[in-house]
Amino acid sequence: MSSAFYLFILPNSNPYLEVTQRLLKLYTNYPQTLAHFLINFMLTTYHFYKLPITKITMFSGIIETLGEVILISQSSDNKAFNIRCNFVSELILGQSIAHNGVCLTVSKLGEAYYEVVAVAETLKRTNLEEWKIGDRINLERCLKLGDRLDGHLVQGHIDTVGKVLEITKNKGSWLVKLGFEKKYAPLLVQKGSVCVDGVSLTVVEVGVDWFSIALIPFTLEVANFKQLAIGKQVNLEFDIIGKYVNRMGNVTFPLSP
């Protein structure tokens, strides 16, 4: 079994939307698991349309370990990063790993490190330009079909960056307020899921151009959020299911020209 989910290339057609809406209604009315819903969705669509299958890597937003940036090199518009971590010996070339939420491909393997390359578009859309040697990076390898989904479905495709506005250190937790472009606000709901620097977190409050998250002691221990400071940029990926529902509801969302 491949270490990635398999999804279907779906046409943008009225029959497809009807199938999607029926399955969403089924999922809403009956307490099925998300995995059950997705399997029903894929099988139903394939049955009606006989569509080709494509491999899409998925993550859960549950950090496996912290990596360390040990070398950064520039090549044309791209940047290569050498990362040291505790599972290097288990990696293979071409494997997908989320780095602070950014899905990057292993392009070289060393004795105690691996290399990934970020292209100009990735550097533009994420906070990778801010990385420095010695930085600690949240790492997660892609899910295997059948793994427990302890976080939520994450693609490793960053939507935008947010900026740390406030950090309130309470007894036993941190409350962090993040600013972001207000056009993305419809993709967040209170108590919904959001991926911040690769970590699946629950939204506490949502404003016009900001939202807040709470960090429990365990999250502070296993992720790199102790590096957070006012003004620091973080990678944001919004819930993929929320994005599709938003799109079907004809709510304004940024599209490519």
C-alpha cells in the first residue's frame, strides 16, 4: 500500500456537484467517520464517471518530530535546505514531508540529513525565506491509508502567511492572536480547524482580519512554537473541506485569472 491517499480528478459539472451535495447531506445526517465519507465520495464518483486516479499526498497536522536547518543554498530562484532529524535513516528519495506545513520532496539523502528544494512560488507564498541555520522545523511524513486521523486533513499546500499580533501566556497555555488577509476570513469558523506552521489547531475566535489559537503545554513541547514572537510570520492552510463548501456556496474566494 502506498504511503499516500488516492483521490480522483473530478470534473466541474452539475452532476458532480449533485453527487457531492448528496454525500455531504448523508454525512451530516448520519454519524459516520470522515474516512467513511471520503471513501463513499470516491467510490460513488468513480462508479458514475469512470475517472482516472491521481496520487495526492495528505497529512494530519500532528507533528512527528522537530528538524534542524543545517545548510541553506541558493540555486537560481530556488533554495535548497539541508535538514537534520531523527528519522533520516527511514527516508527514501522522492518522499513527501511537511516542513512547517509546506509539503516538500526529499531530493538528496546524506548520512545524517536530507535535502529539499523550494521553488520561487513556494518561497513567495510561505515563510521559508525567513528560515535561518539552526531554526527548528515542524516535520510530518505523509499519512498511510488507514492511519488514525488525530488532527484534520492537511494537504501541505499553504494558502497564505499570517503574522503574530499578540501572545498571552496564561497558566498552562498560550493564547496567540494571528493577523491575516481578510479575504480568507470566510474559511475560518470558531472551533473549526486550521493548520498553523504544520500543526492542526482549533480556532478560538475569528475577527475580520485576525483569529486566535490556544497552545497547550504538550503542543508547546513537541512543536516549535516557543520560537514565536510578535511580528513573526507563520504558514496558514485552511481546512480543505471548508474551502470546497465555501466554493460551492458561491462565497468570494481568490481564484487564478
